[in-house]
Amino acid sequence: MKQNKKEQLVLFTNNFPFDSGEEFLETELLYLSNEFDHIILVPYFKKKDFVRNIPNNCEVVSIEHKQSFYKKALFILINIRIVIHWILGEIFLTKKVCIKNSLFDLKVLLHRIDLLNKIEKRIINKKNENFIFYSYWFNTWGSIIAMLNYKYKKNKSLIRIHLYDFDIKANDKKYFPFRNIEISKINHIAAISNNALEYMKNKYKIHDSIISVNRLGVLQNNILNIQKQDFVLVSVSSVISVKRVDLIIKILENIDLKIKWIHFGDGELMADVKDKARLLPSNIEYEFKGYVSNSELLEFYKKSFIDLFINVSELEGIPVTIMEAISFGIPVVGCNVGGIPEIVNKTTGILLKEDFDIKETARLITEYLLIPIDKKLVLRKNIKTFFNKEYNAEKNYPLFIQKLKEL
């Protein structure tokens, strides 16, 4: 049964449906669009070079960030109650004042007040309806929907948390402005991993009723491909320092088997990684595919036999790229960081230490690659069983939608 038409879903994103990134929202949005008559998508960034197809009952509302000084000042005066409440509320909840961050915090708060007014004008004031506000990340939009909840008590709010939006280690400023007061104004937080849930409960003393684990998911794939003669390793990530793609090269330097390594993704360190890859021994063939669409990547998996998927990032939540790999029964190598141990385990592959030993890792990968094919097929079937239990979109997204409706 669909949600009552008087209650609409407003989904805040980074840039979806514009440009690349947040590909995983495509699947979730299909489930959401079947349960809500109308969905308003609000991206923080608007880029027109690439726009995804979205369901017919979805509307995109783009928010202009630029505003005159006088209009900003007027909006701040109108919302002075929120400004005072946010500042004093955060001080009360944290029991401290950080002078060092005060100017930055004020600048952040004023920017968010400006965005709040734009959301009110574009969405709230035009429709005499109830809303469910859902931010895909606990970022600027998370703060905005906390403010909306504070001003409009009849509405409901939910925020997902992943990694970069809650873990201090992954944040450049090493703290999140007004995080305590925001949490106090939100109906529910949906963590994508047990790691995220435990972190938030320990740091902010959140009650069990306010936070739960609601895993992401991908569609199941029933293909178990036939093995080729050569071993194939695949990695999918941005080529930036935190992803440590260069360490994959170091691992491959210590493997004597004939291997083809294929990397999907691009980034600021691509030129450096390509230079290092040129020094790989002759038994290692490599190919850099650059950025490809999610549909292209999945089509590649359907047509290819992949021996191992490898991710050696030093910071991760639970990557959708790993969910996609195990949906095909592909074993995974990953590091014991963030939520990775929840998806990379003895059933699904090889879990490494964060500061893993290169030669030992090369040995473990070699041992796995040399396992007889009949045993590999058993392992792959077990991986798919694990996937269906934990990360199947057909199971996870209906449960998440139920959580939205019960707010």
C-alpha cells in the first residue's frame, strides 16, 4: 500500500541525480518511489553534465547557494530563535565552549540558516502537507532537517550515517559543528553498519530507540561465471590517498602467478599510480578503466570471471562496491577498518590488518588463487548466501521504508 498523498518524502543528497557519485541511490530510489506518491530530491550540488533517469513521481528541487548580504541578514533576524537555540543548546549539551572553532561554527550556522529559508520557500511554504525529511548523509542537509524538525513539529526526519559523516578520523576539521543539538532534534538515525551505530552510541550516548542499523543493499545477481585460464583481480574506488591503490601494486609485485588486474575509478593520484604500475613485473597485466557508470560495471561482472575483488582503503564504511562484488559471489580482500569486518570475513574472503604486511598479503592471495575450482565454487555459493542474508536490496530497502513510515 502506498503512503498517504498528504505525506511526502523529501530526500536530500550530495549531488544525485546530477553528475557521478551516489550511484547506489538509484536502486534505493526505485523502492522508495513504489511506496511514496511523490518524492522531492534536493541535491546540494547541481551539475548538468550528467543527469540520471529518475522515476516519474520524483521531482528535483535545486537550491541556489548564492545570496545577497542583505537577504542573508534578514533571514538570520527572522530565524534568530534558531541561531540562539543552536549555539546555547550545543554549549549546554557539550558543557564546553571552543573559542578556536567559534568563528567557523558561526559561519557554518549562518550558511545553514540561509539554506533553511530557501528550503522553506521552495518546498514547505508552497505545500500545506506533512513531510518526511530524509538526508542520505549526516552533513549540511542533516543539520537543515534538524532545524526543520525544530520549526515544524508535525514533520518527521531521518538521517543515514556512513563513515565520513560521523567518524572524526575521516573529517578534516576533526569535529562536527552543532552535532549534539542536531541529534537532539532528529527523529531517527539509520546507521549502515554496526560500527557506525556503536560509534554514535558511545560518543553521543544516543538511546536505542533513536538509532538503528539499516543496511544498504544491491540487487542480487544469479550469475556464477565459468573460470578463465588467467587469474583476474578487480578494484573499484577513487584514486585518492585514503584508498591506497598504490598498495595494490606493491602486493602484485610480490605475486609470481600470471594475473590481470583491472581498476575502475579515477582521481587526483591516477598519474602517480599509472607510473608505479609501469614497473610491475611481466607476469602482471593491468588495465585502468577510469570512471564508468554503475550499469557498465555490473555488465562487466556479468560477462567476466573475477577471481578476487580487492579494497585496501584505510577508511571505509561498508562500500557498495563490495556489496556488488559479493552479489556475484566474488570473494573480497579488505582491511579491518570501519564497517569492513561486517562484510569481509571468513565466509566472503580475506580480512587484512589495517597496516597489513605486503608479502604476507601476497602469500594469502596466492594461496587463495590456487584453490581448486570445485572448492572455489562452493565458496562462491556461500558468499551469495551471506549476501542474500545481509545485503540484498529486496530485503533491506523494504525494511528501511518500514522504518520511515513508523517515524
